[in-house]
Amino acid sequence: LWLCWGLNRRGKRDRLAAAFALLEDEREAVCRGLAARHLPAWVHFPDVERVEWLNKVLVQAWPYFGTIMEKTFKEVLEPKIRAKSVHLKTCTFTKIHFGEKCPRINGIKAYTKEIDRRQVTLDLQICYIGDCEIHMDISKFNLGVKGVQLYGTLRVILEPLLTDAPFVGAVTLFFMQKPHLEINWAGMSNLLDVPGINVVSDSLIQDFIAARLVLPNRITVPLKKNMNIAHLRFPVPQGVIRVHLLEAENLVQKDSFLGAIRGKSDPYALLRVGTVQYRSKTVSRDLNPIWNETFEFVVHEVPGQDLEVDLYDEDPDKDDFMGSLLISLVDVMNDRTVDEWFPLSKTTSGHLHLKLEWLSLVNDQEKLHEDKKGLSTAILIVYLDSAFNLPKNHFEYSNGECGTKKIKNNKYLKKMEREPSSFVLLTVGNKTQKSKTCNFSKDPTWGQAFTFFVHSAHSQSLHIEIKDKERDSALGTSVVCLSHLLKDPSMTLDQRFQLDHSSSDSFIKMKLVLRALNVEEPDPQRVKAGVNASKLGPVHVTEKAGNQQKFSSPQVSKVPPMSKDSAAPESLPKKDSGGEDLDTKDSSGAPVPCETVSGLDEAESKQNPEHGPPSALPSGAAAVPTLPVLQEMRVAPSVTSLGSLPSSCFELSSSNLDIHNGTEMPLGEIQLTVRYASIRQSLVVLVNGCRNLVPSSNRGVDPYVRIYLLPDRRWTSRKKTSVKKKTLNPQYDEKFEFFESLENVKKRTLDIAVKNSRPFISQERKELGKVRIDLSREDLIKGFAQW
């Protein structure tokens, strides 16, 4: 225990020292290439701006802020702590020093397109590595903090914008996710670094912050007098995301017997949006689990909030990580409905099948029909304001029962005389939520918002119970039938409600808002973006023998016939409108022929006449690939799931690539999908497959693909696919990532070669063909995929 405690302490000190080094000379630290998580946001994201001028202002103002905070600690915080409990009456701050290191803002992102014109939305990348020192004495025990690390994204909303001073009505602050917090303790607080206790103490502090500063909780400060900030503190959510967790395939094996024999895993999924997390059921001993579960999340901020999915293997000791997924909810909101397979990141293999539905909140009673599948049809938003004239205890209204109880204990009598410390329990259906506690007040003010999913607005009710924390007794109850809300055209009630089982003049003030959940039809004219962008059109489903796993194949259609006069393909026929009505569940039909985009277009053929027509094939070969193309082929699922920015679009288009065969006769084709995943700061290359390779020997070829990101030709940075035996049309579907900034990637060239895996002493030709792609000429955020 002592050794582990020492290890924890040394680890904290080392991390603090490394963070200080980065703070001292950011430029040198960036040049040395520290771990990506330590680099400031402006290095990776072009739309995140450096604000060195603001950091210089903070440095100058920090000593004065420290003086104000020291005065606040002594004059405001210390009396409040002493009033909390008898045991804290000796609490005294012996040292308050906020240090020389002030908070830094690593970058600011401003939103202009996705928001209302009467507001300004800013995302601040906050980084505080402080050498603050605060010591407190309680009954001869010395507690203290000596150093703090805090990282997080703080959203600042300035609204409404006004035409007169101070030009901004109010400022709203909140963290998008739980911030990373690490505290270096001093004095007796060092005991909090003992293994086991340290995890609990850190999580308690983070939960305390989350309950006040992380979505959906907000701090709103009015800047103008008489400004009504209730609708700013508790805005109506932007929508609801319904996640159908269907199945997964090819998950990594985590369980092993005797350290050698690989077994099957017991996978389960954790799904998160903001602070709300759900866990799926565990599927025992299956690497291709089928869950078929549905989860619903309230989405408060778009852009900003994402859907996170983590897969774990359940074990008796510690659950093993099996891969993760990050999906931008902006893309789902724009696409309305998404149903596809997503590749898992941070793992070697595995795909996850999700169906995502965006439900908008509408004020339409016709949409409130009861769902036969038991899914939610509406959302109830409860703005809990305050209560009035609560009884001191439940004996005040219990019809003289107090007289039948003999009270001899003076301490209990004193407790009965005190004002109640009350909290509220709100229940809809089988879900109960609890408010914060207001201490020692007959007229408590909570000022909180709660959301509930409603299955049947005509029959369900909201149950309210006010309880006293000290005596755990009920101070009043109330029941509001949701059908009352339907009588109002706006489905809103804002009033005082009489409390039952309480004093005759006891009320609770609330605002109730009911909104129907509606899945809007996607715009047929809109180009699919985000997670749906990789869908080329109707897809079919095939079944693996012995396992009902579904695979979507890329849309394949015949290459148009070549005219004798021109090397360019004739215009492609337009897709039949009826094809869009096909559903992915229809597995009865044969594979749809697939549209193959030629590796070069007409412009490229004019630029490189010595290479010959791009689609010219060896004599005797058909213009349309026959059997290999119609075989089962898996399209690479969308790479937006790798955590791209909301603005990222991913359209499949024919782009002008710098491709050099070096011969007049084509050596075959390779299908690549290339895209830059902004949030992961990586160039993602998906090698889908090859076709019509030219054999290098009579024995047949065993092709594999080798990738370099030029000019880096080091052995360690080489990427290589698996080897496919005896085939001229191999299918790989393998993903590779190069972790580089977008600016660096734009200066690089992708060198891709298809090689033959031959015996060491063989005289056969090893290289079957090569492609070079100049990345400076491509829109990598948008991405491209082609043969």
C-alpha cells in the first residue's frame, strides 16, 4: 500500500512537471513533438484560433484576481463552511496563494453558421496548470492543495445581443464534457492518494463539478438589469437521438485460457451523450453479438455533443476494452436517419451496426399517438422553480398526531424547531429524478430543469414529492396529469401547484413543457453528409453460412461502353428513382451491379497522353469486369465514425489523381478510400480491393498492398495489408492511419504499391503495380473514394 501510494504521488508530480515545461515554452514543446493529447488545439484544427493576446491579458491580471479570490475565501467561503456543521466551526484558511501560473486558453472556436443571429457562441480550450497553494486547519488537522491541473472545453454563449449598452444581455457558461481534473494534495489530504481512495475522491470532485457546470447544467450571469434569464438557463433541448444498438462482427478475442489458447469474449456496449450513459446487456461467448436494444438521449447542444460508444469484454476482474466509436450528432441531425456498419477505432478489427434516428421536438398534438413498440412519443421538460410556506415538519399537518408522541430529547426538539432542508423527487413512469437540497428554508428555490421521456401523454402523470433531508419525512406531494398539458395549445403550464399532505397555503412553482417527438423525412434532394456519406445507393445484404451477419456491398454498376472516337466514358445513365426505395433488409435479390469510377477521367487522359486511354484494356478483355466485380464485396463503412468534425462531408467522387503506371498497358486497378479524420488528427486510408491484376508468373500471384506516406520511407512507418493467396482480384477492406496534422499531410504524397508475396530466392517479378497520389491536390476533409 505504501509503495503504491508513493507511485501515485510521483506520477502526479511528474505529470505536473511535464505540464509546467509545456507552459513555459510552448513552441519548443511543440517542436519536440510531445504526445498529441498535450498539444494545444490550434495545432490540429484550422478553425481553432490562437489567442495569445488574451493570454497576455490574463497574465497581467492574474495577481489582482488572486487578491480578490483570497479575500473571497476568507470573508465569504470560511463563514459558510463554519455554518455547515458543528465539527467545522474551527475551520480556518491558514494559507491562500494562487501562484504565478495563470490559466491559459489554448484556442477559441467561434460558431457563426449553425446558431441564431442574436447570439455569439465560443468554445474555449481551457488549460490550467496551477502552482496554487491553499491550506486549511480543522481541529488541529491540516488539509491542503498544492498544485492543480484542469483541461476541458468551456462553452461561452453571449445572448441576446442588444442595440444598447452593454450590448450583451447575459453570459452563459458550461463545460461540454466532464473536464479532466487532477489535484496534488498536501498535509493530511495526502491520504486521498492512497490506492482505492484516490479514484473515489477524484470521481467525487468531478461529479461535484459536473452537477453544476457540465451540460445540461449551466451558469447564467445577467449583464443587464431586469433581464429574464430563465429561458437562457433552461433552453428547450435541440432534439432526441434514438440509438438502435443492433449487432457487431469480427470483434477482437480478449479471453484466453492458460495465456495461450484464445477464447471468445463476452461483449457489452457503453453508450454516452454528455453525462448520460447507458449499458447494454452482455452477450456471452460471442465475437459476433446481436443486441437489438434501443436507447434514447436528450441532446442539448448541436454542434458540440457527440455519441460515444465503447465496447468491453466482461470479466470477473477488469473488463477489457474492445474498441470505440465517436459519431458527430450534427451529421445525424442533418441526415435524419442513419443505418449502417461503422468500423471500430482503437482496435485491430470489428464493426458495429447502428441505426440512428434524429427526433425533433414539435408542438403538435397529432404526433402524440401511442407507440406500439413501447418507444417514447414525447418529452416532458420540468423547470423546477421554488416552493412557498413549507411546513417545518410533517407533524404540523398530521391532525394532532404530534400530541400522541412523547418527545423527551431536547436535541430532537431543537431539530423540530429548525427550518426544513428540502429536496424534491420527481417521477414519471418508472424514472425518478432528485433535485439539489436547499438548506434551512421554508421558501426554498431550486432553479433546476429535468427531462423525462413520455410513452403515453394521455394516461401518464408527473408525481412530485418534497422531502426533508434531516428527518427523511414528506413535506408535501402533488400529482399533475399530463393530459392537462394537452388542453393548452402550446402544451405548456407555468403556475403554482397546491401541495397535498402539507400546510393549507403550501405551493410549489413549476413550468411544464410537453413536446412531441417527430422523425422528419430526409430531404431527397440533399446530398448525404457525415455518417451516411459513404452510401452510394441501394445496397444488398448477404448472409454468411452459419451466422446471420449482414454485409452491405458497394453499389456496382456496369462501366459504360467506350466509344471508338473518345477515350472518355460516355455519360452515365441516371439512377432509376425506384432504386432509392430499396431497403437494406431486402436480401432476396442478387447483388446489384456496381458503378466503377474510372481511375482517370478525361482531363487526366489529356494531360498524360503517353499513358494511353485510362480505361483501355488488354486485347480480348471485356470493358466490364465479369465475375470478380459481382462477387460479394464489402464497402468500407463511413469513416466519419472516426471522430470527424461536424463540417466534414464525405462524398464519393472521381478526382484527378496523379497516377503513373509507367507502361502503356494497364496493370489492373486498386480501390482506395482516403480521408482526413479531423478530431483524431489522422489520415485514414482504406484499402478496399484490387481487380484485373496482371500475373507475374504461371504459378499465380499472392498479392498484398504496401503504403508509404512520402517522403517518409522508413521501415517502421510502412503500412502493409495481409496477403491474399492465388487471386488477381483480392479483397482487403483494411484500414490504416497516419497520425499527422492536416498541414503536414497536405505536403505529402501517398505511395501505394501492389506486390507479390514470392519465395525469397524466386526470380518472379515482385511489384505488380504502383499508384502515387499527390495529397496537396485533394480535399481531404471531404475525402474521396475511387478505383
